[in-house]
Amino acid sequence: MAETSVAVPVSISSEPDGGLSSPAPANRREFRGGFSSSICDIFRDPSRRTDCCSIACCGVLSSDRNRYLLFGELPPPLWRRLLMYLIIPALFIASLNYFAVEGNNDQQGDNGDTTTIKVSPLPLRLTFYAYLIFLGIRGMIEKRKTRTEIMTKLYRERAEARGEVVVDPNQVTRYIHQHRLDVIRAHSLCSCCCSCCCYAHDLTLDDNNEFEDAVEEDSCSRFWDCLSKTFWNACCGMWCQCCSACAIAQEEREIERLTGNVEHKMDYITFEPFSEYFPAIQHLNETQTRSFVQHAKAISKLSVKLLKNLAAVLAILVLFALSDIDKNFTFANMIVLLLTLCQAFFLEYLIWWRWNKFDISFDSVIKFFACGFLLTTPMAMIFELVVSIITGLISMVAMIFILVEDSELLDKLQTDPKHAMKDLAVGHPALFIFSLFLNAFVIAALCEEMIKYFGYWMVVTPDLLPQKRSNDANNGNGENTPNTKSLRSTGSGITVAMCSVALGFACCENLLYVFGYTPSQSLGVEIQTLIARSIFPVHPLCAAIQSIGVCRRDLEGQRGVGIGRIISPAILLHGSFDFVLMVAAYLQQVQKIKEGNDDDSDIPKEDDSDAVMSEEDIPTLVFSFGMVLVGYIYYVWQSRAQTKRFTAMDRTAAVDESSMLV
């Protein structure tokens, strides 16, 4: 069982040092600021989990953990952060809209009439901007304080490696002053949106040192390295980052090395050590306790906090629905919301409690599901937005070539763009199908499957770490005790963990589709949308397929299995499923255009307000169901073959253990 490290600043002795520049400890490469890794090294090491955490929630979780390990500071309570970063800005925006007055616009409308715009009072706008700047400066100061403290400890570490110590604070102050630009570039006020920091590859100060370990790259790290060398180095000559993610990841790597917490032996947010709650979980597994109440009691403080927040949010939504404040969200809509949650919870019940309750704990299931719901969904939306802009430019370039050859279509596009797009859809199907292909395989499948993998990868739970018997670990006899958890059980735990992330992601996505993306606010439309998205559990199935590759890499020791091989089968299934649905919808729309049955108005017909599926959709649904069935058969085939390999490996380990005891 893993022990936790003490969350106190690193103790380094101090006596006078002869100079500010000293060689780094042996066999450790030194980068700007004395760091042992480059600020450009994010995603360079596929086995490193902290890089993913520095992106989630704009690096807030990683920053809190860094300050706790470095200073022993606890993060502010959740209510204070909600007040500062959500409630007050929301009140400002509502006030700007409420006190806005109409004024004349200089530009005229299509009919030559003078248009009006709403303008908010200038003092209120300036106050809102000042508050946003205040939040940015406040976060910038905290981040710079953390980075400065790390650089101070690294300077003292290098002095100690030379057999010298530092007692004169002026020496450290001069050293920090020499590197003040690195601190400013790493955490600037503009980092709330995008900041440029350091240089393209953060050149080392001592190129004679060699790396300690050779890092095995995968497709993700190679792509990132290629992107950084071509764009940021050749084109910009500087390193670009968003929300100081690269700097936060670099600081987290350094703090873990300094504090000895490299194995992530505590939870995020609550910073509760694994050793405080995992023995109770391990006891339930060893005694094969089948009471759900006992499993529900053996959870960490973080899981308790997540469940309490869920209950509070649901209670607030129920009161809001009963208050009849918003006519579009009634108690019937609240029932649909609860059904959406229950659909995900029911699948979670089957995957975990019914079949794998002793392979992974209820505590871990809560954390992985919450990660999928709260962290991976917004990350996927941001990445999909960025990728959609890139793919949209590619489709636009292809359309330009078509318009250059068809002058009549180009003229019509300027005079009547709506009908011109219809002619383009009918006359050039290859362009639209190519655009749908990019949308299905690149925007949706690639981004979502990669984000779901990272969602699993950045959650560290003691269930999936090497385990010893609870009594041996507590008595201090765990060093020579073999691992009590079989490879087969660990593999099942990995599958449940990845499926839990996918279920959390799918649950949040279903809520967005049911309440946000439906063409009508009708209750019938919401229910039909929920049913249509529930009968095809593509996300958990793709996650289960991914778990086969993760087990091959982490448990079977196949080093050639990288992130590309892990997510490729899932991308193929997910992309094909979406592509078929998109092409079918496109062909139906083209047929309506040819028949003249397409509706030009933006208002939906009354007859179609409650219609989501028609007879024309049945072949598409049957084909989609067949694709899901093929994916399920593929997973079962691969899973059974892997289970046989795990069984053989467990038997070999048992024989080796018996021979050692004899």
C-alpha cells in the first residue's frame, strides 16, 4: 500500500555560496530557472500524468496541489470561488443587459432604415473590466509566487549538490532577479487567454549533461514535438501557452521531484492521503463484502464532497423547476433530467456493481465518473472548437476551388447565398461528404476519444496501484509481500475506470443534446432524444475497446503500444458511427431539395415539432445498430483473448511465488 509524503516545504540547509551560477546535480539537465525539465516538455513523456491535470480546469487543480505541497496551503472553499469567478461575473453580465439602453447605430440596415443597438452604461462596463483585471492580477501574483519559491529551492539544491549552502538571502534575491523575465513570461496577465513564454525549446544552460532516462515516445508526443518544432520554433520563435498550462505542468513536475510525491499518493482538492481511506476499501475486497452500504461508507473525502455537491445541485434544480420561474424548465423537464442521470447510473451499476465490484472501489468509480462529467466534457468542447476551425478552413479552401471554376454559382452566392448553398449541396456532394468525414472522424471521434483517454489517465486512485495485504502493509511487512491483486482483476478495474469516464462524458453530452441542442423545447422531443441516445452506448463501448490497449501496455508490458494504437480502434468505430448518421441526414436533405420539400423558414412546422425519427431513418438506425454490434463483438473477442493471457501470467506468478517460499 502506498504511503503519503508530508506536505511541507522541502528542507534544504543554507550557508554562503560563492556565486549565483552553480552546476546542477549530477546526471540532471538544467533548464531556464534551474528546472530539471523544459517548459516545452508538456506531453513529451506519455507516462506522465501531471501534464493532463495542468490543462483541466485551466490548471486550477494543479496549482492548488502545487501550493499545498510547497507551502502547505489549503485552497479556498468552493463557495468563495463560485462567488468570485461565477456569481459576481454573472451578476455583472445581467446588470449590463438590464441597464442597457437603445441607441442609434451608424450603419444602416438592408432596407436603408437606421438600426439601433443596446449600449450598457460606461461606468458599469469599466467596473466589470476592472474586476476581470483584478482576478487576472490576483491569479498571476499567486502563480509567480509559486514559481519563484520553486526556483529558490532549486538554487539551494544546486548549492547543496556542490557541498555548499546558502545563508545570505541577497544571493537568492539576485538570482531570482536575473531570471525575473522567465517568471513574467511564464505567468503574465494575458495568460488568462493566451501567453507567450520563454523560447521555442527552452535551451539548457548546461548542454554537457545527459538525460537521466530515455523517454519512449508515442504518436501524441511525436505530433506535439513536430508541432512545437515547426510552428512555435520556425514561425514564431517563442513558446505559446494557454492559461499558463505549460508552466504549471513544469512546476508540478518539479514540486513532485522536490517533495518526493512522484507517485501521486494523495487526492486532488482535498489532499487526503491514500493511506487514510484505502485500508477500509482493501478490507472490503479481501473479505468479499457484498453490502453496498459498506462499500458506500468506505469512500474518501473527495468522493463525499462530490456526492454532496451533486445532491445540492439536484435539490436546487428541483426547487427551480417547482418555482415555475422559467416556463421552459418545468418539473416534467426535471424528470427528464433525472432519467438522463439514471440511464448513466444504471449502466454504471451493470458495469461495476453487477460484474466487477471487487476489481475497483466505489470511491474510484465516483472519481472517474466525475472526471468524465466535469472535466473531460468542457475540454472536449474546447478542443473540438479549435479543430473545427482548422477543418473548416480546409473545407473552405476546397470550396474556393469549386467557386473559381463555377462563376454562375459564385454570382448566385453573392446575391442569394441560401439557394446557392442548396445548389452547392446538390451539385457537389463530394465536398459535403468530405466535410462530414472530417467532422465525424477528426472533430468528433479523434478529439473525444483522446480526451476520454486523458480523462482516465489523469485520475490516480490506489485501486490501480500495486497492492499488498492490508495487515502486512500496516505491520510494515509489505516490502517482501507479493501483490495480492491479480492481473485479471486489475485489467477489469482499468476497463471499469475507463468506462466510468466515458459514462460521465456521455451523461453530460446527453444533457446538452436533450436540453440544449434539441430543435424544440417540447417534452416529447426531449424524451425521444434521450431514448435515441441511450440505445447506442457508443462512448462506453469505445472506452472498453481502449482499455484493451491500455492493459496491453501497462499490464502485459508491450512497450510498442502507444496512445495511437490504443485509441485507433475506438476512433474507427466512433467515426464510422457518426459518419453514417451524418451522410444519411445529408442525403435526406438533398432529396428534399430536389423534390422542393425543404423548408426555407427558420420556424419549424407544427407537424414536425414532436418528430425526431421517421421511416426514412430506420435503415440508418439498423445500420448503426449493426456497427455497434460489430464493435461489441470485437471487444468481447479481444477481451477474452486478453483474459486468457492474464490467467496464464497469474499462474506463472503464483508458481514463482511458491518456489520463492519453498
